[in-house]
Amino acid sequence: MAEGQPHLSIQMSDSNTNGIPSRKQSSPDLAGGGGSILTFHNICYHVKMKTGFLCCQKTADKEVLRDVNGIMRPGLNAILGPTGSGKSSLLDILAARKDPHGLYGDILINGAPQPANFKCTSGYVVQDDVVMGTLTVRENLKFSAALRLPKSVKEREKNERVNQIIKELGLSKVADSKVGTPFTRGVSGGERKRTNIGMELITDPAILFLDEPTTGLDASTANAVLLLLKRMAKQGKTIIFSIHQPRYSIFRLFDNLTLLATGRVLYHGPAQHAIEYFQSIGYECEPYNNPADFFLDIINGDSTAVAMSKTDETNTGMKPRAAQNNRNMYFKLAEKYSNSAYYQETKAALENISLGNKKKTKAAFRQITYANSFLHQLKWVSKRTFKNLVGNPQASIAQLCVTAFLGLVVGAIFFGLKEDSAGLQNSSFITALTMMNMIKSVICCISLCSRHEYISGYYRTSAYFISKLMVDLIPMRTIPSIIFTCIIYFMFDLFLFIYGPFFTMMFTLMMVSYTATSMALAIAAGQSVVAVANLLMTITFVFMIIFSGLLVNLTSIMSWLSWLKYFSIPRYGMTALQINELTDLPRYFKLARFINVCVFICRWCTGDEYLKNQGIDASSWGLWQNHLALACTTVIFLIIAYLKLHFMKKFS
């Protein structure tokens, strides 16, 4: 028989009184081998769902899992089911990564409650990649080893562990190649997935969880990944993963299968006995049909491969066509499973295990522990952040080049301002464009810490936050401000070179950029959808521009609206630049004023008079109070961003 085709000559085992086969014993190598045995008892999970719109919203209770029981032994334990069946929720619950609110039941490891830091000591490979694309495979693994292995482990031993994993995962040829980003080509999809797995194997966990490990991979690569997991399982690891619709060459690797539909268990037992079980309740798999597809077709009730024998029709009282069209097929399948020998044996084994443990384990979901100190984490996270900055020219060098180019363009447009009303008007536009240039690049530079790394105990929120500010955000806001100031300061021909105004202008641009960045961080922190964060930031910036003093004279705004100007970051920057530019300068501007009779009357005015007409305090305190306001606003926004990250959702 060709490889990839199921073998269909299945021997029927002894049946019980209900005509359902008795469960055969698992292979001996799955019962021990030094791995951990995870058991879950009467797992029920409910979530609150909001329906309706705005004021008409209603909260409804949705049942995700209902009375789920099972045993996961060393080997490959697959959780299979259609979309929305609850397989990812069950995986997260077993890995202690699901919000305990609405969760009932117990999870035991080798008959004992889950350790309080179970999610930090076990391995969990998320569906999306968490490796840094600008780093090499070896550098990503060394980062995981440096933070997840205790500091008592010597550097040489950590490097040996990294080299061992690279060899075991077959990554030797690409060990020093960059993983790759959307802009730069890197390793293949299978090698990237193996790197993700290697990040979790650093701590040599007894239990490894994987969420849809074959997603985004072609059939051959997916098969190679599962073969890798199979070799690991044979070494005694307990591997638990969710999967949607594997091909037969992958399905035959499974040791244990849990089949779910709408949160109910339809089968839990040896994977190779699943066809035999469904055959016993009236469903026969066609020749050359993939068993995984066959199970999903039974659940959906829409397969031409489903057939029921006359004997089974008599026992169940259902006709095949009626069963196919029944929307509640999974309820009947769940009921059949609850009457099977597989369920009875599983239930009996779970009862024996739970007799020696009465302690509830829900409180164990909350603790995150760290293997290293704050300073050690700060060192390595800063080091990775710097490497990512240097290795990602799209976010560093390109941004500096764009800043320099815009400075030259703006400088060329407004080159050589004249001492008249047009020059004063252009000067106002210059300050506005300068503010926009400092703010516009903020949105594209926001990237917050990986929730997976935080939950897994890689680093503290404070270590990541400080390293991000020191190595990434502050340099990428400071250098563009210096470049932009050096270009436009002399091209505008506003005044001779004076040290004070030059550095005041540079400092003002830096403060505006820092404040805008901190506000963007405060908005983006905790947002899982980038588009929503960008939308909120755009709306906020537009609001600030309206009350910046560029579009309307702030002294003419009604009093019940004028207080909004204090929330405008560009206003503080524009005010400071105008004071710096126009105060006590030996030049006069011809200013046109519009009066009630619609006649233009021209008169000469000084820069101080212009500032007074704009309601701007031209004193030295008027200049520095804007800088103080920007500094205070920056601190407030950074505190908000940090608190949002610190208290962000720690569960899936």
C-alpha cells in the first residue's frame, strides 16, 4: 500500500453489552518513560459574550467546554476538532494560560496540583511566530537560554544547551542565518517553526504544548515538524497540541486523540482505535479516506463517506440520512461516547487519581516567576533591542533618511524668509510643519512586548519597558530632532547663528517628539489590534492639531472650549518655537489685520506684539513653562503605558 493511505483492515475487539468495543491498552512506552502525566477532571468553561450595539448591548453566557475529562500521557496527544469546537481553549486551560474566571474543574500533574508557576516551567509554542526576525537562529535561542535558565547555570553550559538543541532540531545549516522579516528573506517556514519549538525546549520541559503547529506550512514541511515532535515524544516528553485537519501521514503519528465538537468530547483514547470506535457505533470509513477528514465529516453530518449498517440502525433507531441532517449530531455522539468503555475506563482512572488530592488548583494559574534578576533581564533585553534596531534598517536608517529629506524639502520651499507679513505667515507654517514632522513618525515606531514572552517568564515588564526607552525610543526620537534642526535652522535664514535659540529649538523638537511617543505608547499599550491603535492615535493627533493655534486663533475660542488647548501637544511646541523665534528680535513685520468694515489696514508690529496678539506669554517663563508642560505630560503618559503593560491581560 502506498504511503499516506490508511490501512483499513481493522480487527474488531471484544465488545461490551452496548456493542461498543473495549479500550485496548496503550503501548507500553506511553505509560512511562520519565515524562509527566497530565489529567483533567470535569473541565467546564464559560465566557461572557456581549451582543448588540452600544447602549443596547446585552451580556450572554457562552459555554465553551462542558464536562471535559481526559488523560495526557507521554507521547503525541492531539486535540482535534472543527473550527469553534473549543480545542484551542482546552489547550490553553491545560497549559494554565486561560483566564480562570468561568473555569471549573481540576488539572493534575502526576496526580498533584499544577505548580503555581506551571506556565513558566512548561513549554508553549504559540501559533504565531515569536522569534525575532532580525536575529539569527542561534541568537534567538541564546536569548531564551539567557533569560529562562537560572543564572547559576554557567555561560558555557548555556551555549552547549543551545548547540545541542540546534543539532537535535536539524538547524545546524541555518544556525547563523537570520530568521527573516517581511522585508528580508530568512529561513524557511519549517525552520522558523523549529526555531520556535527550540525556544521552548531550552528549559527541557516535561510537557510541551503547541497551538496549531502546522498552520501556514505546506504538507511536506508540516509532516517534517510532526516527525520531529514524534522523535521527542519517544524520548519521554508529553506533547499536547491542537490541530485542525491533518493529513493521514500526520494522523498516524498520533498516540492519543481527543475529538471535540462544540466543547464536548466525542472521543478520547488511542488514536489508532478511533476508526474502530466509530465503526462500532455505525460509521464506517471509506477506503482511502483520511481518518481525520472522516471524523470531521461525521461531526458536520455532511459526508458521503458516512454509512451505517442495518444492525446499527436497529440498535440506535436512527436512519443514516436522518442522522446526517440532524443539527444536534454532536450531542448524540457525545452521549454515545459517555456510554462507551473508553469513557468509563478514563473516568475510573481519573477517580483513582483524584482520591489522593482534594486541593483545588484554580489559584495556581496566576503566578509568574523569573529565573534571573532584573539587571540580568535588562541587559539581555536591551542587547536584543539594540540588535533588532541595527538589523532593521527600515525602522532606523530609513527613518533618518526620510527626516533629512523632508528637512531639505521644507528648507528649500521656505528658503530665505523676508521681513514682511508673508515671512511672518511662512514662519508660522514652518513651526507647524516642524511639529508635524516630529509627530508623524511616532505611529510607525510602536512595538510592545510579546505577551507570550511575558507570561512565560522571560522578563519583567519593567525590564522590557526601560530597555525599550533607553535603546530604541529615545535614540530614534533624539537623532531625527538633531538632524532636522541642523538642516532647517540655517536654510530659513530666520536669524544669525545664536547658540541659545539654536539649542532651544533642538530641545523643543526633542520634547515634542518624546511627548508624542509617550502618548502613542499609552494608547497602544494593551491593544491587540494594530489597526485600532493606529486609528485611536490618528484621531487624537487630529484633535490636538485643531487646538494647536495653527488653524484658529486660540484667543477667539469660546471659554467653554478653550480649556481643551491644554491637552494639545503641538500647541506647547509651536508656542515655544514662536517665543524662541520672535522674542526680542531686531526685525519688524508688516501685519495685515481684518476689521469690521472689511478694509485691510497695514501697520508695523514687532515680534513681541505678534505674540501678544496670539495670547502667548513672551517672557522667559512663558518659554520654559511649555517645556515643563511637555515634560510632565511625557511622564504621565509613560506611567500610563507602563501600568497598562503591567496589568495587561495575562491569559489567552
